[in-house]
Amino acid sequence: MADPSSYRPRPGEIPDSPGVYRFRDEHRRVIYVGKAKSLRQRLANYFQDLAGLHPRTRSMVTTAASVEWTVVSTEVEALQLEYSWIKEFDPRFNVKYRDDKSYPYLAVTMNEEFPRVQVMRGHKRKGVRYFGPYAHAWAIRDTVDLLLRVFPVRTCSAGVFKNAARTGRPCLLGYIGKCSAPCVGRIDPEDHRDLAEEFCDFMAGRTGTYLRRLEKQMTAAAEQMEYERAARLRDDIEALKKAMEKNAVVLADATDADLIAVAEDELEAAVQIFHVRGGRVRGQRGWVTDKVEDVTTGALVEHALQQLYGEESGDAVPKEVLVPALPDPLEPVQEWLTGRRGSNVSLRVPQRGDKKALMETVQRNAQQALVLHKTKRASDLTTRSRALEEISQALDLDSAPLRIECYDISHLQGDDVVASMVVFEDGLARKSEYRRFQIKGFAGQDDVRSMHEVITRRFRRYLAEKERTGEWGDGDDLKDDEGLLAAGGLKDEDGRPKKFAYPPQLVVVDGGAPQVAAAKKALDELGIDDIAVCGLAKRLEEVWLPDEDDPVVLPRTSEGLYLLQRVRDEAHRFAITYQRTRRAKRFRSSPLDDVPGLGETRKQALIKHFGSLKKLRSATIEQICEVPGIGRKTAETVAAALAQAAPAAPAVNTATGEIIEDGEPVAAGTPDERRGQEP
């Protein structure tokens, strides 16, 4: 590990001008490329106290052994040079696209004597018309197959074309009418080129004029009693309409635009792009990127723009690019895009209307792509095994933590305070063993004390189950002992052993050092010393251990860190779902629900006016009448209903003295809720 001060430039060496800088490791490999409006100010940020740096930045500067820079005239030149160097050196600490494949285009080779329609990938060629990109090559072939009936353009390779010309016999497409067979002279080069131009016009969105022309020809043929020709034209029109259905109109003003959406978490981001041409979605593509450095959404958008348009020019860059967040600064990126296109490019965030609605669709696709990527990554057995081994090594455990329990606290400004417990076994969620807790007493105002209470209650039950069974197992040997069942509630409602009898190898809490200390204290008070505890702080993804002043920083690409993050996020999801459900039940069970003629609007007006149901209950009829929309008769009805309704006491287990819905399996609700799934 290098000391950044060993290669820090001397004061005054770094110019105060735009430029691009490169960090190199001890082997002279470029590990990071960045640009700056002011090289002096930007590089100074890297050479500060390591404790003040983001963990990923700290890892980069301690891996590097030198830094160098190149001065440029403008920020636009810096953007261009940064892109060139990233493509050339592929630095390990820059944002990398996991899916960097070449997407297929529908291409028409207008630079040939007889233009050919085909699927193309890779770099674009001069004189070739491109449409797309598409997510799948089969989507292009389906579209072409429909259009060849109306536009029988050549689709064969050069070898097939030359062989047909030599033998004087066309291929199968020539025989079935899906190729005009220029290879055997059925159509001259000029007419075939006109056919290809019409194909391109149709793909470019100029469909209305052509359809109207075909409809007039069909009507004229029918009037002249050329019914076979009219039927053929009718079938051509249907084929074109079917092809158009694959590219439904989404923007009514024939807009040319690219829409970029980003779905991200602390570790990864999914980028989705929709290409809209002539008001229709003509193509889609996407990537999943590792966030090797700490980047904002605007920075991810900037990287996506470089990936999209770095090697493109002309009409490949649309007039309008819609994004979820603007790069900072915006002007150099917009100027760079304008230079690539050759005319003005609008880069903005849509605020309303059809474009905002379409952006929401792109955003949903990005979210689904990120979820799908995470699901595939989590389902791989080798990856899960590596993640558990990395956690074991990082936390200095005796063995891999095959059972992990994670706890999270959720509340709304101190009200409806709840906690969640989620269970992962062998790196996979066990939703049937999820539990949820209500926080009692004053602890709801303090996440640390709430965490202490939850851990205490959960493991007190573990010790109770262990004492009842007389062993560490699940107590299956006692399943027929009716006395034990009646005395201790050894079984869940479905007849299975209570899962509180199973101890985890690792307890994870959502939080930093204070939450970890509270969890460890709770275990110590119960005399449990063989269960490891750690916390995952959300802001910097640092792993905290008890009695340690500094966190454990797992490598940015660590599968162990990825697994801990998934466990923590699942606990947060389950906790907040339960908290929202309780809050909704509290509002639904209001005594105001029983007041006849009192709708939702007036109920909300009453609660807003008095601040709480308790204050409304103590109000006089005259005070209730002061609420807009509440007459005296209604006020009297409300007062009478509140006087009759007493605050409901919590349900208590008479055998144990505990609240029934307290860390127990969820007995009410849907089957999905009972399994711990989000409703």
C-alpha cells in the first residue's frame, strides 16, 4: 500500500487550468483517469487526510504510485481526452460497464450497387443507413421479414449474390416474391436503389404517405376490377401496419430523442436507453455498471453519454437527449454533444407530459434490469460460497456464517416504532423465518436502545427455546410431548418447531458503531458469547465490529460486501413495510370511520385542525364546528362517536404477559405476508 504523500506533486507544480489527469500504479499501469476544470483544485482533494476520503477513493490513492496530467484549452477538450484515455487504458477504478456488448442495428448498404438489408454490429461504416439499435437480432429479422413483402430488397450475402448471377437462378426469396432478384436482372440497379430508398423512408418514420399511396392504388385496382392486384395491395398494407405495430407511436410530435434512465444503489447501477425516432421507439439498450468510485447520478449520466456518442457523429446523436439528472457542469457536455452532431443538442430533464411519462417507463426498465442482475448474481452457488468465505475472513470468524440474521429499526418521527429480523441461510433469503417486533416503552425515541431491546427479546426467546428442548436443535424429539407444547408454545401455528431455537453464526445490524455496541451489550447481558456481531453503515458501506475504533473496509468489488448489502437492504424493506402497515391500520381503525356521512376529506380536515385524535376527543362541539365543512349536527355525531370509543388496549398473551404480535410469526394477513414477503 503506497503512501499518497510519497508521490504528491510539490506546491505550485499543478497548473490552475482545465485538464485530464492519470493515476498510475507501481507497474506504470493507468488505474484511474479523470478530468477537471481546475487541475490544482481537483488533485488537491486526493492528497488530504486518508480518514476524510471516501473508502473507494482511499483505495485508489493508496494503490497508485504516481500521478500525471495533461493541460487542455477548454473543458470540452478535457471531456474528449478523458473518453479517449478511458477507452485506451481501461482503468480499473473508473466506471466500467459490465455489459459492453455491441448491439445490433438494421443496416441498408446504400454504398453498394445493389443495396442490401442486413443485421450489423460494431463500428458504423460510411455510406450505410442504420436503424436501431435493437436489443435482439431476432427483432430485426422479424421486422425485415414483414417488410420484404412490400419492399423486396436484396438481403443475401455477396457470395450468394455472385453464385445466383453465375447460374442465372435466384435464391428461394426470389421465387417466393420476397426479393426483386437483381442478381438475375429482374430489376435494374436504379429501380432497386429506389426500392431501398423507400425501405429507408419507411423505417425512418415516413409511413403515412406511403400507406395512403398504397390505399389509393388498391382502390383504383378494385374499381378497374383488377381484384388480384387489389388483394395483393391489401395484403401489403396489412403487412406494413403489422410492422408499424412493433414500433408504436409514443410521442405525437415525431420527436427524435434518446431517453436515458439510471437505477442505482451503493454498489451498482443499471443504465437503460430508449432510442426514439419519428416519435417511435426504434431501439433499446442497457448496461449494468460497477460503481468503483463514488459517483453521482449526474456523473453516471455523463459516462453513459460518453459510451453512447463517443464514437458516433451526425444523425446518430439526436436533437434531444432526456436524462434523469444533469451532469455537473452541464455546459461542456452539451457543447461536446453539439460538436458530435454538428448542430444544437438539447440535454435536459423532462418535467411533464408524454416525455416524462416515457421517461418513467425507461426508469422502470432500468429498475427491472438492476433487480434481474442482482437475482442472477445471488442465485449463483459459487458466488454465494465466495461471499460467505470473504465475510468469514474479513470478520475473522472460525467458519463461514451459514445463517445470518439482520435487524433494522423503522419509525416515523418516533411513532409506530417497529423492528425487523430477516434470515439468510447459505446466502439465500429464508422468508418463512422472518420476524417482526413492536418496540415498547420509551425506546422508540432512540434507535440504539431500540436495537438493544430487540436483540434482547429475540435471544431471550432463543435461550428459552434452548432450555425447553434441552439441546441446540429444533426439538423434533419432543414433538409428541403434549405437556411441553402446552407449557411453552414449542410449536408455531403450522406445527413446525419455533425458529427462535436456531442460533445464527452472524448478527448484522443496520447502523454503525453505536448500534453494534448496543447489540453486543444485549448478547453479553444474556451470557451469549459465541455469536458474531457486525454493523453495516449505509453511507459509506463500512463494516463495524464491536470494540473497534476503525471499520473494516471490504474491497469495492467484494462479493462479501454485496451479500451484506443485500441482507441489510432486505431487513430495511421488511421493517418499513411493517411500519407502513401498522400506520395504515392505525388510521383505518379510527373511531371517525363509524361516523355516518363523514367522508375521507372531512376526517382529514378534523385531524389536521386538531393535530391528533386525542385533542379532537377533548374538544367541545363548538370547537369542532369551527372546522370548515363541519356543521353542528355532524359535530354532535362526531363528539358522540368519540365519547363512546375508548382507546383500544394492546392484545396480551395471558400465559406469558407479552404482546401477541411481538417477534412472532405473522398470523394475520395474506399467505405472502405470513411468509415475510412484502404485500
